[in-house]
Amino acid sequence: MSALHVRAGVARRGLDVDVTVGDGEVLAVLGPNGAGKSTLLQVISGLLRPDWGRVTLGSEVLTDTATRTFVPVHARGVATLSQQPLLFPHMTVLRNVEYGPRCAGQSRRAASQAARGWLDEVGAAELAARRPDQLSGGQAQRVALARALATEPTLLLLDEPLAALDVTGAPALRRLLRRVLRDQRRTAVIVTHDVVDALAIADSAVVIDGGAVVESGPVRRVLTVPRSDFAARMAGVNLIAGTVTAPGRITTAWNLALSGRGQEETGVSAVALFSPSAVAVHLDRPTGSPRNVFPVTISDIDVRGNVVRVRGGEQPDGGTGPAADITAAAAADLDLHPGQTVYFAVKTQEVELHRTDSQVRPGLDSGSRDSV
């Protein structure tokens, strides 16, 4: 068992949290800069002693200030993958990945076998003989992930692992993380500012602000029905949930079909993401255009300088209503007002389709999913 529970405080950093992650579950930690996300990871990993509290992983007590228990970093069974790969520059890729097993006492042969297995798992076997300065950013992060997993950690901490990657490297590593964490049912905590990372990788989410948990729950609920200011700002993109019913298409529970860019297989839960600035507003349904078009009843009109945000009513599943950002001139020409029914249109190429893992995994019941 690898369930994690943290109830701890660090007075000088204003941290006071109570967080639980179920066995085999992935938790996304969201929040503004300086909110306490990195401090939480440091408390879990043992890099920082809390002023008070208790940290448990499975049946093992890692930290307990009441009994002065404090397991050192190397003995916690916790591995961390951060923004930077932090590979040893003087070692080959293979030696980098061997390092953890060797430190754990494995023979050179056993460590090499484990390292090669993990390099193959992350699609980096052909990089074994290279040195870090011969790798791209995405390749280096794959190797760093293999090195972290080679230690067979009970818990994996991911500190914005995709933040430094480009638009081609990030999606590939995101898919890899999702596969590795799901297939092996690894307990993990990921800190991210990216709504796509949270939806694609995590089961549940907490929002930390001012050192405290201000919101928690299944990740899709947190981002579609936000109850904190930060989650609402983070969910500034339009997000509509459904099921993939054909390549490049999802259908919602209320039979709204949306087409977009994505490679998800038919039958999986997914979300359509698109920017409010990509949405056009029409008084009548437009025809003859390869766009997604759907009716919206205006609930709110917000003037933001030269931009007017037109917000639709709540979605049938309870999600935040879709929004469109249009010019003040366009809003005046359309003579929009709350309660009016209009049509939102967005081009297919402006919509991203992403699989979500917010459904319950095998072996996880709904109670464990809400145990944050």
C-alpha cells in the first residue's frame, strides 16, 4: 500500500495543510506562485522538517514531530522529477539510471539490467551510451524519469516536470507519464500550472493558496466547477467534458458533438479545451462552415477594456458555462444582453481534445477518490 497522508505546518512559510492521496492515485497540486506547493513537496520528500505534524506513506511513518520521528530523504522511498533533469553530466545515460539501484546496494549487473529495462519503458533505450549534453530537453526528461523509477519508489513527486519543454516535447512526455502512472498504478503527486497536465495525468486535485488547501476533489470537478479564485482563473479556457465517439470528436452527456485536434481512442472520457478568444458569437446559426456551433443562453456580459466576455449559462452537467471574448464594437453591433440565446462557433483546429483520467481506476472506489 502506498497511500500518502500529510498533516503538517511550517510556520515561517505559512503552510498548514491536510492532504491525502489514495493508494495508486495521482494528485495534482495547483495554486499561485508562493502558495506553498513546493514547500508541501519538500515536507513530503524530507528536504524540510515541519514545525509540527505527521507524514505517513502506506504503513510507514516518515515524519512525526510528536514522537520526533524523521526518516532521512534517501530512506523514504520517494523519488522526485523536477523541471530540470539534473542528470550527472560526467556519466552516460545508462550510468545515470544505474545510479539509484547501485546506491541501494544492487550489483553492477542487476543495476544495469534494471536501468536498461526502465530506459526501454520510457522509450529511451537507444540513448544509453550518450551523455546528457547530447540529449534534447524531452530526451533528458525521459532519462530523468527512468532514473527516478529505477529506484522503485513507493511515491513519485513531479514538480512541474513539463514546464521547461517545448510544444513538441511536452505532449509526448505527458502521454508517457499518464501511461506509466496508470499502467503501474503508482501513487504520485504532481505540481503544475497547466490545466492540460492536471486533466491528463491526475485523478484528483487540491488548490493551495496562502499555505492552506482552499479546494479539493476530483480533478475535473475542481477545474469545471471551481470554488476557489485560483481554480476559476486557471480554468479560464473553455472546458466541455464528454466521451470520444469518433476520431477527433467527443459527445457530451446532453448529445452535443464537438470536433477538435486529438488522438484519443473511441470510448474514453475526454474534454474539449478552447480559448474564449477563439469563439465567434452569432445571432443566428451559421451554416456552410466547418465549425463547431452550439446554442448558448447568455448569463453574463463583462466588459474588460476593449474586450467583452460573453458568458453562457451553466452546462447541463454543472460545469462552468462557455465564454467568448469579442470586441466592444462587435458586442454593440450584436446588441447582446443576459437571457438572450445566441450561437457560439469555434473552428475545429482551435479545439484540443484531451483524455481525462478522472474516472475511477480499477481498484479505486469513489470514496478513495474524494479522500483529499
